[in-house]
Amino acid sequence: MSKKWYEALDQEDVIFLHQLAQADFKLSDETGMSYFVLKKRMQKLKLALSQKTPGDSDFKSYLDFLVEQRILPQSIAKVLYQKHLEGLD
């Protein structure tokens, strides 16, 4: 059985998602966080929700790990993965 999307979230992610929902997903002063904190939290949440699902390649998992560890920028990881997929066709 595959992992449900919400099972990838830790308690901090759930609280953050609740705060965003309460603010109608508007990134504003209502959250009490700076833009940079909000951006980092959104990236963490996005990464948690995009974790490995059945059919994902090990290469994608490795790229996700590199992005999470701040070794590789997410924009470059996306390009590398897209090129990888094109190479599989």
C-alpha cells in the first residue's frame, strides 16, 4: 500500500499547513513569519509532499536528497531530472 501524502508530514509541517489554511494561503503578516522563513517552510513542505512514491526512480530520490541537504539548487535538480526522463524515452 502506498504512503498517503499527509503521512509524509511531521507535526511542524501540519501546524504550518494549518496556519496557511487559516490565512487563506496568502503569504502575509497574518502568519507572523518573514518572507524568508515562509519560503523555507514552503520548500520543506513541498519536499515532504513530493517524497518518493511507487514508480519514482532512485535518481530522483538522490536529487531530492541533494536539494534537501542544500548541495544542489532545486532549479538545477529539476533540469537534471527532466533530462534524465528524456533520456529514458
